Amino acid sequence: MKDQIISLSKDFFTAAVQIRRHLHMYPELSFQEYNTSDFVISKLNEFAIPFKKGFAKTGIIGKIEGKNPGKKIIALRADMDALPVMEKNDLPYKSKNEGIMHACGHDIHMTCLLGAAKILNNIRDQFEGTVLLIFQPGEELLPGGAKMMLDEGALDNPKPDAVLALHVQPDIPTGVVGFRSGKYMASSDEIYIRVKGKGGHGAMPHEVIDPVLIASHLIVSLQQIVSRNTNVSIPTVLSFGKIIANGATNIVPDEVRLEGTFRTTDENWRKAAHEKIVSISRATAESMGAICDIEIRKGYPVLFNDPNLNKKLKEFAREYLGKDKIEKLDIRMTSEDFAYFSEKFSSCFFRLGVASPDKHPATLLHNSNFMVDENAIETGTGLMAWLAWSLLNQ
């Protein structure tokens, strides 16, 4: 079966590249993936794979039934949305939607899932159980398409025994994949703070309550949450990336707005840290005569890879790719709404290497020059099909 899947993935590769390039040329933002969804549906129809659509507006669930379809249910997931990034790559298939780009590899994810779907549909008489194909919108934007699809009951009937997803990784070579058991990616919350003071002339600071100065103290004070309140064994990040003080060289504004992110890998500490952010912010502002409003928008939870499932999948991946093609991943402080699937089901989120230094320079995710080695599609397509088949037939 391994040789058969490898052969099918090679046969599909040319078509897969064309699928990927089409998706790359026509990216769409979170929860606006209407044309992308229609394109995916056209491919599922071409492959004669039944599906349901309309989850979280543009989400799709395909279904491939083998023999004895109720025996075991395995779900494979790909996200569909792109980012508000202006592409700088000079490519014949460069994004045609100005200011929007697949800079996080979701075009690769969809292509690999479509390829795996075609393979699994071709061999459906050689496994027992069912494979669900999750094409999910809105991974890049709260509240996250995964949560919305789950809330709408997309995986209630049938419920999967396991959910798998891959994500491109630009610092792992093509042909190599990475796994990590247990906690893998951080929770992610958005912090919005408004410091209200009393504006006035910059030359008369004794007559104002300076929200710029107070906001500066507040940012410094909040860092003690990471440096002095966090257990040193718990990875934690608190960063502010936006400060708006709409005054002038000689004008102190009435208020300052701060926006940042809080991330951690421990859900109990996450809740306690939120309380500390609120108390420290208010106390700092009030001690200097100002008022402080705080909003914490709770985002994605910690992503947890089921250790038993992860162990099995690593062994299956070694069988398919070779033991020298498997890497152990480090904990990441980035976040993923796949974590909602991992809260509810036995799950594994693994990484697909897409780096090829001899073809193009190393690039970063979410970067306007993000580039992948398309040969990774063959690896991702075949491996997803192999992992699903192996789980259903173990």
C-alpha cells in the first residue's frame, strides 16, 4: 500500500501544482473565501467525493467511506484563508488580488488535502472506516473558523476518532516533517487598553494628566507579569505592538490606546494572568490620576497533540518517509485555531518542510516574500493519505 500511495501521489503531482498555483493567484481573506470554496467544491465534484457546504459560511466537509464506514472515523483538516499582505514575489502565479497573499501556506494545505482525498477515494475499497475532509475558513481571524464549525455541529455526526492537520514550515527541508507530543502551540489573547487622562499644552505638564507618560509606565509595569509572576517553567509572552497617542510635539492628548497580545502554554495561568493584567493596569493608571479601560479578547486555546496518537503517527511517518526524515518540534508561541479541534478530539498537528535553499532564500511565514518548494506537495499529499490509511487499518 505504501508503494501504491507513493505512486498515486507522484501521478497527481503535476495536477496538484496547478491547483496550488490557482489558489495562490486568487487568495481571499478570512471568512471571505467564497471563490476558494467554490474551487474546492469543483475539485471534490471532479473526484466524485460527496460533501456538505456552508459551515461558517464557506467551510466544507467532504466524506470518503470505505468498507464498514462506521468502524472508525479519521478527519483531515486544511485552512483556506489568506492574509492582508502585499506579495513581492515575482512569479507567473503571483497573487492577483492586490494586498492579499497566501503568506502562511494555506494554499499548500488545501492542495495536499485535495491530493490526499483523491488518493484515498481511489483506494477506499482497501480500508475500513470513513475519512472526513475539513476545509476550514478563517484560521487567521478571531473567533476562528474551527470554533465556528464546531459550534455549528460540523463534526457531530459522524464524530471523528482523530483529527489530523499539517502546516508548512519554512525552516524544515522539503521531504522532512516534524512532530511534537503534548503542548505544542500557545494560547493567544488580544489586549486592548485605553488610558484616559487630561490633555493640554506640552509646555505646561503641571496642568495635564499625561496619558502618554502613564501608558509608558503601564507597559513597563506589565512586564513584571512575565518576569516576576510567571512560573519559569511556563512559556509566556506579553507584547504590545500598537500605541496610539494622537497628540503633537506640543500637545498632550486626552487618551492613549495600547494593543498587544498575551500568550502562554498553561490554561490555568492564562486565566490568572488576565486578572493581573487588569489589576496592574488599573492600579498604575489610578496612581497617576488617570482612568484605564481594559478589554481582553480571549482567543485560541493551547494546542495539544495527543501523545498516543502522535507516537503512532510518527511511526507511520517513519515507515513512509524514512527515520531520518522526522524531526522533533520545539514549543511555539504562535497560535492556531486547530487547538479547538484538539480540545474536543484526539488530534495531531504536524509540520511539513518546504525549504529549498538551493532554489530560493529562506523566508518567514506571514512575510511578503514567503516562498515554498512545491515538491513538498508530493510529500504532504502522500503522507496525509498514508497516515489516514494507516490509522484506519492498524
